[in-house]
Amino acid sequence: MSAKILVIGAGELGTQVLHFLANHPNRNPTDTQISVLLRPSTLSSTDPTKIAKSTALGNLSIALVPGDIATASELSLSTLFKNYDTVIGCTGFAAGPGTQIKLARAVLAAGTPRYIPWQFGVDYDVIGRGSAQDLFDEQLDVRTLLRSQSKTKWVIVSTGMFTSFLFEPGFGVVDFVASQVVALGGWENRVTVTAVEDIGKFTAEIVLGIHQSEEVFANQPVRVAGDTISYGQLAELVERVTGRKFTRKVRTVQAAKEDLKREPGNALYKYQVVFGEGRGVAWDLEETWNYKLGIKGVMAEEWARKNLRV
């Protein structure tokens, strides 16, 4: 059982992880101390929204710790991490290239007993190096580093895509304005999705749960999921939820690659290539950690009916 837990970041994911940790039935505020690392500018901000968020975290008996992972040295981070039994990374690619490997090195240098790196996404091992999304290679560097040692126990929580992202207009799959669904690679291609609230719940259960949590920190990835759905099933789902007809179009991998070649910095095209290729982006619900424990996640249609306003 973790006595001192540090969550890095309180964005969309970090906020959910903190909420479920703080409210977990196994959490005794006296025995289990939860802290969150936030940028000093966030803590000193006069923005009412940021003030309200910091106040809400404080009301959950969560300590607010100042620190900027982008500018802090590996040594200073390591010194900080020595104060904690478990560190959970909840800041993604927006933190900048090199940040995830710096965090991993700092955790290992600190001798932190348990670590959950920010790898809440696809299965990078299956995708492999040299994919269209070049940021994935750093995630593989983190895995190589973690596997090279045995002092710090770690677990990677593979979640697939955040469910909300599947419906984001910017992803280019569901276009509610044009009433069109685009299949990446083909209609039978599948994608695993997990709602961010479920990722918070599953992560808290891994850290504080009664399900032999130490065994989960077995120096390997575990797969979780809310749903796994094909693009064909997605098109049918969207029509059921909206009550409208949607046209269907296939976005081939080759077309996405050609667009990426013209715009090599376009992150959307990078993701479309990866998901169109279909490797390491989908797994059966029956094989997931949460399914085997009887912990149900939110299905894609359930999420859509609750959240879509179209």
C-alpha cells in the first residue's frame, strides 16, 4: 500500500486520477498522503478557474507541490521524487519531447518504489519504432529504460484512445456538421477506447485497490478498456445516437501517408496513419485487466449518449 503518492499534473487525466485516488475506499487521509505537482505559475495564478481547481484539490486533502517538469533538471526532480512511494505521470506529449525519458530517469535515480509512467494510450511495443508518430519512439525508450532495472517496480496502463478523442472533429473520423463517418484503413479496423474517468478509476484501483495491487506492479504493461469498436460499428452507433443518416468514407493509409509527406509536422495525419495501420491500437475486452476483475468501463455508445450534443 502506498503511503505517499505523487501525481504529476492535474489536466484532463490527472484530475480524474486524483479524484479517484482521493475518494478510494482504501484511502485513509492520515495514512495515505496524496500530492500533485503543479507549475508554480498555476499555484500563483489569479485566474478564478485555476483558483477554484486548486481549492477543490485542497478540499480533497491533496497537497499542492510546485514544480515545472519542462524546466526542472533531472537532479531536482529526482530529489523531489525521493519523498514518495509511488509516482504517477499524468502529463502527455504536450510537455515536450524528452520530458518522459527525463521523468523516468529521475524516478529511477530517486529509487522510487513504484512508478506509473505516462503511457496511457496504445501499445507501443506492438507498433514498434519508426512509426508515423515519431513521439512514440520516446515511449519505447522509457520502456527500455524501465526494463533495464529491477529496483523500481512499474506498470504501464495501456488504455487505447481516450473515448472523447474518437468523437473529436479534429481527429477526422466523425464529422457531425457534414454527417459523415470516416474509417481509418477500413471498416473492419478496430480501435480500443477508454473514457478518461475510467482511466482515473482503473489507475486508482491499481494503486490502492484490494486486488493484490503489488502484483500489478510486475514490470510490464497491463491493458484496460472501456470498449473496442470497429469503424463500421462506430458509424452505426453514431446514427443510432443522433437519429440521422451519415455518409461513409474510407481514409486509406496511403492517402494519410501522402498528406503527411506534404505536411510532415501534421499530428493529425500521424495519428491517422497509425490508427489506419491498426497495429497495437485495439484489443479484446475479455483480455483486459479491468474486465477480468469485473470492473466495467463505459462503452462507446454509452459515452456518446451521455456526452454528445448533436
